[in-house]
Amino acid sequence: MTSPTSFDLKARLVAILGEKFGLPEDEVLSGATFDELDIDSLVLVELSLILRKELGVDLAEGDLDSSFRIDDAVAAVEAKRAMV
Amino acid sequence: MPGSSARAERTVTISGIGLVTPAGIGVEANWERIRSGVSAAATDPELAGLAVDFSCRVPGFDANALLGRRTAWRLDRFVQLAIVAARQAVADAGLDRETWDSTRVGVVIGNSLGGTATVEAQHRTYYGGAPDEVSALMIPMAMVNMVAGYVAMDLRVHGPSLVTATACASGASALGVARDWLAGGVCDIVVAGGTESAISPATLTGLSRMGALSARRDDPAAASRPFAADRDGFVAAEGAGVLVLERARDAAARGARGYAHLVGFGASSDAHHATAPDPDGTGVTRALRTALADAGVAPDEVDHVNAHGTSTPMNDLTEARALHRVFGSRPAVTSTKGVTGHTLAAAGAVEAAYTALALRHGVVPPTANVRTLDPEIAVDVVTGEARTKPLRVAVSTSLGFGGHNAALVLTAA
């Protein structure tokens, strides 16, 4: 199985944020920070759990931050995957 | 009359009502259903296979549509119901959230069981061997106090916020606290009510094991029959009722007529048993007399009582004894739980709203499903059709597990 490209990964993350947290795609892609999207530290714990289950990526506390924008999150997930 | 001006200072106006109950969403839908006396109880797919598999749910409650998915997913249903009811109440009161002094607006909401569906789901995860999959949101979703916190956040108000927990008297307790905050000058506006959504399988099983619930699986719609000779328990319900309260002179000054005035509150404790009411009704009698004294109202001035009337054998007999002791058989008594089932912590607030609507419309709604009245009950229970009569003073009673009793006295606006 080939791993998704970063383009696919970004689309997947946007889809997850929409499906699980009710966030509109255009808002996520607008460059808003997670904080501005109401993704606080508790929701980041939820997001890490979802990413572990759906993408098999084991993010540690602190790998995601509420100051992140979507591209930062994509980069964090990719970095974690590269280590596996 | 001595004390009358001090009493006038304590009079508060119910200037807005929000209702999200098994009788419907919004004041008009609720009143229509309540006066028709048609029960909301039905078989509940989420309770399939349980000994009691029916309940009263809020029909067509779509939290995603009403609150937006972005907000709804992180809230347990008992909070969702309360936020929707609170928004309705504030809009109904005609208050402008942009211009009010938010530091002078308080929130007090009754709740008893918290986010039971959330807790049950997360406990399943934990005991299923996946503690690292327990949600970080479990605690903020489930805690009882969070409903007051979330309503304050949603309305962006910064006065005191509080959850009252006196079981099935919680909603009435909240209104009593609200009245005291207004009378004591702590707040200028209080958003007060009650909420409950605890019809999750393990919680409902707990109620069922107590013998508190009706077992009429073959005819759920006729199961809640307060004061009937053959009543056998209550029907578990969910819902929220939120009222906007203001000092009467403040409401009058801004031209708000309101639905009714809240003029008296009384509370007492049975100190008798965890769940059974004191069979003589001594505790609820004391709450009633305290509320009447607080209001400066004589028992023979009371035209209507919206009773707690849960449809359990013990509650209804105890309560009817107390009502008869205090009022004789003069007031028209009803229990709207025949329609709504028992919304637990929401009941006191929901029923205070129905009492205010009865005063406004001059209509006592009927107690649903009563074919034969319990012969031991000597009060004038309205059954069958709604009764139209001029109403000036009305009382709403609430009794909770733990022996909490509360009574509210309302007058026509």
C-alpha cells in the first residue's frame, strides 16, 4: 500500500474536520488557526485519537497545537509518518 | 398593609419563556399539546430490549440544525436542550443581547443526572479495554454544572451562573434562586430554568430497578396517568424549560407585560427517606405554606395548582393529601406530566412555564389519561377536557428524591 500524498492527506484532514467537528471546508482552508476554528487543547486530544484510528498515525501530546493552520497539521502528520 | 412594598420589590415578572419538551419545541407548540391533553409517550428504539422500553422524547429535536454542527457535537443533549430553550426565552422576552449589561445577567439552571449518555458511552470504551480512547471531552460534556456555564457562554453573559441539583425539584429551585438574586439586587435579569436528558439505557434501568417507572409497555401513550386509581409509575422524559425573570418594575419600565408574576417561593426537606416522600406530605405542606406566606397570598385565593403529579402511587397520594390540607378542594389541580412524562430536573421550570401560560390564557389544561380518579384523592383534578376559567393566582409544586420540596406562587400579569 502506498501512503497518500500530502495533497491527499490535506484533503483527508479537511474531510475529518468537517465530518467530526462540523467545520466548513472553506473555513479550514482559509488559513484560520485551530484556535480560531474552536479546536482547543481538548479537541486536539480528540483529533489525535481520530488520526490514530483512521490514519494509523500516533501523535504525541504537543505534536499538534491550537496555533496550527491546516498546512501545519499536514506537515506534523507527514513528519510523524516519515519516522515510522 | 405592612410589608407590602417590600413584597412588591420581590415580585418578578416572567417576561420570556423557552420550552423544548416532549410536548414540542417552542411556547405555542407546547401550549397546544398541553391543552389538548394528548400524551407524548412512545416506544423508544434506544431502549429496545429493556424491561421499560418507552419514554417521552423531544419530537424532531435536531441539535445540528438548531445549534450548528460545530457547536452541537461537543455538547451532551441536556445542554443542547437548555441552550435552545434559553435562546428562545431571551428572544421571547424581547431583550437585546447587544445592549444589555451582561454583567448584570445571571444564569441558574436545574439539572440532576448530567450527561448520562456521554458517561455511558465513555464507560463502555473504558471497560471495553480502551482507556486511551476515552474522550477528553467526557468530563466537560457530562458535568451537571456545565449547563449553566454553556448557557452563559452561548448568551455571552457574565453575571453569576449556577446549577441547582434538588433532583426533580431542581427547576423550581432554580426559579427560587433567580427570584432571590433579583430581589437581592445581585442581577437585573436572570435566565432560569431546568433541563434533563437522561434516557440512556443504564440510567433508565436504574430508575426501572427502583420501581419508579410505569411498566405499561403494551400502551405507552396511556402510561403516565397522574392521580388515576390504576397509576403504576412515571414515564421518563427529557426536556428543558427556561424563563427570563426580571423585577416587575424593571419589566414594566421597558414595557414588557410578561406572562405572569412570580410572587412567592417556598422550600423544605422531608428528612425522611432517600426516595420515598414523607407519606403524610408534611414536607410539601411546609413548602406550600412558606411559599404562600412569602407571596402574601391566602390559601383560598389560589385558583389553580400545577401539581408535581408524577403518576407514581406514592407521590400522587402524598401530594394530594398536602394540597387538600392546604387548599381544600377549591383550586383546579392538574398534572401536565400526563402529556410530557416526567422531565425530572426540568419539570419544575417546564411546569412553572405551563402555570404562567394557564394564568395568561385562563385555561387549566387537563391531566391526561385519567379514566378513574384515585378515590383517596380529594382534590379537584381536571381530567378530560381543558377547563376555561378566570385565573388570578396559581401554584406549582415540585418534589425530588432526597426529600426536596419546592412550591412557586404565580399571579396573572
